Amino acid sequence: MRGWLIPLQRATATSTPVRWVVPLPPVLLEDIAVDMFMVSSFGLFVMTLFQPLLRVPSRQSFALFACGWALAAERHTITASLWVTGATTRKHFSRFSVFLGGPLYNVRWQMWAPLIRHAATWVPQDAPIVLALDDLTKKKAGRHLEGLDRYRNSAGSARQAYRPLRGLHFVLGGMRLPLPLWPASRITLPSGLALSLTAPLADKLPLAYRSRRTLARDIVDFVAQMLPTRAIRAIADGGYATKEFLRDLPQAVDVVSRLLSSAHLYAWPPASPRPCRGRPPRTGKSLGSPKTFARTRKGGHDHPTEARAQVQSWVGLWHSVLPGRPIRIVGGRREAPHKAPAAGQRTPRPSVEACCTTALTRSLEAVLDASRARWAVAIDRRDAQAFSGVGQDQWRQWRRIVGANTFRLVRAAARTLWCMEHAKRTGSIELCRYRPWYRHKVAPSQLDIVSICRETLQAAGVFPIARFRQAVDENHDEPENTLPFVA
């Protein structure tokens, strides 16, 4: 501190005592951008949620990441987030990567907790919390990339064909929230992320192998732990209808998922009229599979949304997956196509499909509505890659991969919740004011949320820092060589 002191005047015998001043360090554009972000409505909302989870050095890194992530327009990488805020003028880029794989990775589950609790306030108390689960494969290449392997992509083309894809495999969880300002509309909020590894790759790292069903079950258990007094409805596809995911569910959780058309079902065991020796039977008579049962059983109802299709519901036991717990099965059958599809045409839907639920009191229409809600998971996967940047970074270590992608989805969830609060505070947002051709649009999308957040930050004075400024020559008032005007 002594070296910073500068005397204002030289001391003499007759002069006044020397006064010393401490010059302030120069104000950087990086400090101004971050400070303006911290006092904006979006910055206050974000830091209020996550500031108690981080220490002081980690809070600074998180604030720089958060500001840069909100301002990045084209590329959603960590490098672009640091570039637009000038964070590398404070410390080296490698220190930020250590933050992602260290402090942020260690508190990744704690960062989901305030988001889940805040999102639950938007759902009425008498309605269940809808939690959608699915997996995502991000195509990648690289020899030294941890977590890279070939995975089975379930929707590889428009014909829903299965094909292998080399890359990173993630398990995503999303909460379906109603929009009060737009009735009958919902939006998906990210609420969990896990990196799935194959068994040989997990042994090589080394890590304990956990299948994607087990990782999805961890997300469900964590949401149930954060909301112990709320009913939760988990929606998943047929890949999660296994004993690893369905057995020993929390009491407040019920599952709606696709069911194998070849699953062997049984009736409930009949009660014995008098006590007898030996173990009581665990199953009743065999009902067969949904494929045979839906074709032979009569009394079906017309499908509520599909023409020339019938559905029916019954209760049975799936003993190989859920022993001792009855489930409600909803099976549907449609007319088989008269001719085979030509080359290049989409494969027709199967003639028999089935879904199941662990809630026996749910009606047939409610099960079908929950099953149709799985389409929102595909939209959420697309938005996670397009507007959140999931899997776009070139990290190699698996801890930094998980930390960076968790940071992205956490920020995307916070941005969605902030937009809902902003719309409630300022009134309904006119979606078709500057886009009159979108007459059918009745609710905001993730692209609208991104635009609202960026425009609000710009109105608060938060802009990206320009790094390359092109030199412009001065325009002289009286040039030497002036061409005569044409008469």
C-alpha cells in the first residue's frame, strides 16, 4: 500500500504537512458489465437463488459465467460466455475450467433444489407435479474425450429407426409447468441432468456403473425428496419400464410409461376361502401379453384423438418387473395397413400399442393424456441443444462435462422461471405484435424467453463488450481533390 501513496506537495519548514492520496484503480469495462448485470432483474433473480451455495471466489466466477451466458447470442459455449464479458482479463481460462469441474460439480444437486422448490409454487396444490424423463445423445468425436462411446439412438430419423450414434449420452429430467397467463399451455423446466456411461467405460475411468434407468430414478427420488408433500407423476418411454426404475417407488410418486406389447401379464391372485398349507400364490391366471389380450378382448372404446382406433383398460400384474403391485394397462389397436409402405415412406404405426400406470384410480383418458405429454420431452431436447448449448463444449474430463452442462440447464431453468415472474409482474406478453403471421401461437416458446431476457438486459444497460474495433479514417471537411458536380 505504501507504493500507492503519492504526495500532493513537497514538505518544507513553512509549508503545511504533506497530504497523501491513494489513487483508485482504473475502472474496467468488465467490472461495469458484471455490476450492471448484478443489479438487473434477471441478475438479482439468479444470484438470489444460487449465491448461498457458493463461496466468495466461486461467486465471482459464477457471476461472470452467468452474465456471459445471458449475452452470448450465436455460440453457447463456455468460451463465448467468457469472451463477451472479458473474464479472461481477471484470471486464466484454465481456472474457470477448474471451477466447472470442482466447486460447481460438487454442488450440482444443491443447485437443482431451489429451482425445483420455486417451480412447484406455480403448480396448484391439488394437481400433481409432472416430471418427464428421457435421454439425449450429443454427437461428438475425439480420442481423449471421457464418456465418449456408441449409444443407441432411439429416434435417429424421421422413420423412428434405431441407429447407433457416437457421442455423449445424457439423461434429462424436466418439470411440466402451467402458464397462468396462457391457459391450457405448459412449458418444460429442466430439473435434472446426469451423464450416462457404458460399463466398460465406467470401469476404465474408474467409476461405479449406473444404467440410464438408475440415473433417471435418482432424478425422480431427488425431486420427491425436495417436494415431500406433493404428488409426483413421472412420464417416461418404454426404455424406462424396467425393475431398476419402477421398483420401490416413493409413496407420492406414480409412473406412466409405455409397455412392451410382449410383456407377460397375470391376473390378481384369488383369495383362498380357507387357510391352507404352503406359500400363497403370487399371481393369478395368465392374461397373456397386451398384443394378444387387446386383440381377443371385446368391449373396446373409440380412441379420443385417433380415428378408426379402439382402446381398452384393465388391471393386471407384471410379475417380472413389479411383483406384488398391480398396474393399470391401457391397450389400443388400430387397423393394419392394407399394403406395405414403399421405399422411402415412413414406417406405419404398429397395430397394437400399450402403456401402463402404477396409479389404479386413474381413468383411461388421463392415462392417454399423460402418455401424449411425452412429446414435450422431444421438444425439450431440441431446445436444450439450440438455446442452452448442451454438449457444445469441447471438455475432455467427465467432471467438467457434467459441471458445464449442469450449469447450462440450471441457467436455462432460472431464465424460464424469471420470464414467468416477469410476465406476471408486467402483464401478458404480446406474442403476435411484431409477428402477425403467427396467429396460432398462444404461448411463449424458449426462443421467445431468450429474446425477452436479452432485451431486458439491454434495456438495463448490459451489453457484450466489443473486442475488435475496426479503425475508421477521419472524414476531412475540405478534401484536396474534389470532383466537380455534374450539371
